[in-house]
Amino acid sequence: MAKRRAFATFLVGGAQRILIAAAIIFFDPFNIGAVTEQASIGVFERLASPWYPARERDRIVVVMIDEKDLPLAGEDCAPDADCGGRTWPIPFSDHAALIEAIVGEDPQGYPAAVFVDVLFNNPHVGDPSFGKLAAIAARGGADRAASYPPIIFATEALSQFDPAAPQAAPLQGTPALLEDVDGALTAQVSWIGEGYPLAVNDGGAEKPTAAAALYESVRGQTLPGNAPAMMAIWGYQPIEGSTYSRLMKDGAVEERPCPQAGTLAGRIGATLGAAASGALANAEAGMAARWRMMQPCSFHAEIRAADLLPAGFESEFRFREALAGAIVIIGAQIPGIPDAVISPVHGKLPGAYYHAMALDNLLVFGDAYYRADRGSKVFGLPLPGVLELAILLAGVVLAAAITAMRRAGWRTKASAAAGVIALTLGLLYFSAAVMRSPAINWLGALTLAVGYILQAAPSGAPRSNRKETA
């Protein structure tokens, strides 16, 4: 009789917990699932960062235009014209001069490819220098000489549908001026949805994004247009000897060496720090929490555009060795221009670094990059749902087993919780390393499973053994 009651308690308790878990996962009435899913992805990205390989890092160089460095070089603007020079936007001739300085004149020192992450959508009134930029776009375009590097310019889709609202009218973009230049190469830099897509559907035509276009240019391989969006893993290990500036309380600026994680011990330490910073960032409120940095130094090398274009171009040759054979991404960091990305590792960065990191992921992993969507399947079933359900079932079964026991101390519960945590880590490794699809809500499922175990109470001694009173 006692065994039957214990078994009944096991079944009833398990069924109740499964129903509660199913309601939370499939209906998400309090938006808990969405929050924990984002937290799961953020923590995974932080944990994976110290282990990301640096073998392709030095092939990518970011050249950054900063507002405080303006003007750069150009003087091709009428004195009374509104065509920039000292403020943004700078004249087209400045962009042309910067690209020429990056490419150089010696074919042995040419970069492998150049991407200009600046949208040239609006003509500058009174600026006659657009022809210089157009000439460079044509020279580095589809009909370029075999030895000359491809020069790709940023553009945005003119007609793009929102996947979350397919019935809504398409979002309209602004045509880029360089699209009218014969042979000019362009790549998409704006899109809707999660992750970094390899192509954007523009009015029915699949057009490559910046990282995909650069990858195809340097590797000579065409990526499928219907490939899933990428979850770009941000690298942690900066170039050795890198430093960063830190503002002290007394107002002084101090140069400090960048954190390194080149050894096994360093990677383990960085991983533990990543877990701690991820927990703190997800526990805090507001956008500032999402910008919490665990690594203040960028993964890829950065060269200031002003260092390539001083008066007379004297110092350009200092960087020729770094630029030769490199994939160069030109970006701009201008206040008021919405071109920033939130890195779970580095905090807020200019958007050019997102293209650089996505390209690095393609160079390292090829088409086996991490997927940002939840579309992977195993045995015909959605992989994320199967793994989340497995974690929940483990917690439900163990909690129901504890409920059916006569007595269970904290050691029993701790052992059960440790088992569920080990199962979760194993399933996360399988999802990420084998299936390349780490977008699962493992934190939400783990929290529910462990919560079930900790709140489970043993049923106590069988009723037949208790003393009855009249």
C-alpha cells in the first residue's frame, strides 16, 4: 500500500510540474521565456569568447574615422558650400584619399579587399569631388584588374520585409549614390531580425551582406543565399602588447595593458570572469547593463584614419606592413550617427566591428558557423524544444522522486541539482559544438528544473505507520 501511494505521489507531482513547465514554455504568459532566452544566448557568447581562436584575427584591420580627427585631407569643396570637411559628412575626396592611402601604389602591398562601411546616400551640395570616389569604385569594381583589390561599398535594401510581420508593408531604404556607377561593388549593412545574415532579400533579390561579400571575394567561394543567420562569436584575445586608456577618478588618463587569455589558465580565468559578468549584466536593468565590458580592447587591430592621412601623407608608410594582404574595413564613429553594436564581450562598439567579427567567424568556421535561429532539427523535431524539454523532464523526475521519498536531506537535493546542471552543460555542448545551434533557452529550463528539485518536499512516513487518535 505504501509503495502504491509513493508511486501515485510520484506521478501526480510529476504531472503537475510538467503542466506548469509547458504553460511557461509554450505560452510564456509573463514574458519569462523571452527574457531567459536572451540571457541564455548572452551568457553562452561570453563563455565561448575566451576559447575563440585568433588564427584569422591579424588578417582583418579596422580603419576608423573619428569626428575628433576631422578634417582628414580633402580641400575639394567650394568655400561657401555645405559639403563638410571639418564636420561630418566630410567631402567625397576625403574618402577617396583614404581609400587610395589604404590601397597604396605598390601591388605587392595591396590589401586583399576593402569594405567602406559608410552609406553614401545623399549628395553634398557644392561638393564637386564625387567623381573621384566614383572613379575608385569603378577601379575596384567588377571589372577591376586582376591584381587590384575589390573595393566594396555599404548599401541598404530598398524594399525589405519584416519576418515578424510578413503582412506589413516593406521597409523602404535610400538608394546609394555609388549604385549608379557601372561595376561598383556593394554589400548590405542593414537588416531585420536576429543574428548576422549572409544575404538580405531586397525586393525579391538576395544581396550579400558585408561579411559574406568580403568572404566570397577573398576565398573565391559563393555562400548560399538562403543560409541561416549567424550568431557571431566575439573574440577575446587582443593583439599582444595592446593597451587601452582608462579614465581615473582624479581625471587623469592611464594606459593599461589589455587583458590576455593566451594560456589555458588565462582562458579558464576569463571564462569564469565571463560567467560572473554575464550574471551581473543580466541581473541589472537598463541598456547600460548590456554594455558591461569584460574585455576593454577590441579583438581586431584598429588604425585611425587620421594616422593614414596627415598633411602630405608622410606617416602612411608606417602601416603598409599591417595593410598589405589584409582585409580592411573602414568605419566611422560619429556622434549622432546611429551605427553602433552591442558586443556581449566588449560593450558598445562601432558597427564596423560587427562586420569584422562576422567575417572572422566565416574565415574560421566556413559554412559551419553558429546559427542564430532556433530552426535546427533532430529526428524531425525542433532541436531547442527537445533539449529544453529534456532538461525540464530531468528536473521533474528528480523532484517527483524526492517527493515520493520518506525523507530527503539537502545532500540529496544538491546531488540532484548537480546532475541536472551537468546534463544541461552536456546538452548545451551538443547543441553548440555538434549541431552549431546554441540558441536554446537553457537558463530558463535549468532554473525551472533546479527550482522544482529545491522545493520538492518528501512525503514522510507512510500513513499506515502513523498513530491514529480518536
